[in-house]
Amino acid sequence: MSKPEIETTDTTVVYSNRWMTVREDTIVRADGSRGIYGVVEKQDFAVIAAVREQSIFLVEQHRYPIGKRFWELPQGSSEGVNVDPVTLAHAELQEETGLIAGSMLHVGHLYEAYGYSSQGYDVFLATDLRQGENKLDPEEQGLVCREFSVRAVESMILDGTLKDGTTVAAFGLLRLKGLL
């Protein structure tokens, strides 16, 4: 058996709440040098491209860490409970947009920022849409949902209006797979 590239010798939780845990690991690299690694642990989330003909639904909301509002695909996770990704995708779509999808296709799994976080996300294509009622969380006050043409979203990505990396990656994956 080969020696691991990095061996963890100690782990200390430095912060934890219901959404995330931040830990500091003491490590030994393959060459014997020592170091530390900071890791943010968060549950995986779902990102949903709700598509009707040649249009796609985006939500705009205030993002506290940067103090600005931006458009993005509906996305979210469950708090502290592991939920099947398809179930999560249906719930998040309805919560943020009020849309109920007759079809929810799993498109792929990506990582948010694996240089410092364990969090990944599942990308879904929601179709056969019908309108229901949204069920916003308190953190989502002021969230706006709007339907855009796929071309308009592509332009928003190209001109820098749409800045959410998860949305850009999901949109690209959907395009590459011929689903948009």
C-alpha cells in the first residue's frame, strides 16, 4: 500500500453552527513536511435549472457576505438532515420559485470550492413546470423570481451581470450536454 499524499494527524473544530463546521487539520505531507489545512464542511446542495421552452427561471436575492443582490439559479440545501438530492431539488425549486416540476433530471455533480471546502452540489434540469406557491425561508426575504430567455442568461454570463459560479458552471454543463 502506498503512503498517502497527505496524512491528517490532528483535527480541531474551530467553529460550528447549523450550516457549517470549520476545522483546522494538522497534516504531514508525503515528503515529511508538516503543515495545517483549514476546511469548511457544509452539506451538499442542489441547483436547479427550471426550463420552459427557450426560457429559464432565475432568482435574485441579497447575498450577505458581499452585500449585493445577484441573479442565480434556484439552489439550496437542507439544514442538518441528509435528504435525497432529487427530493431536495424539488423542495428548493418550489421554495424559491413556487414552481413544481413534473420532471427532474440529474445532470451531474460538481464541487463548490474543493480547495477549502468539502461541499458539492447536484445539478438538475427541471421541466414540465406548473406554478404553485413559493415557501421562502426567513433568510430569503426579498427574493425575486423571474423568467429569462436562455439567450438573455447567456448574455448575462458573458457581460458579467451574472456572477454566481455555481450558476455559470451549471449553465455550461447543461449546454455541453445539449440540454439547453
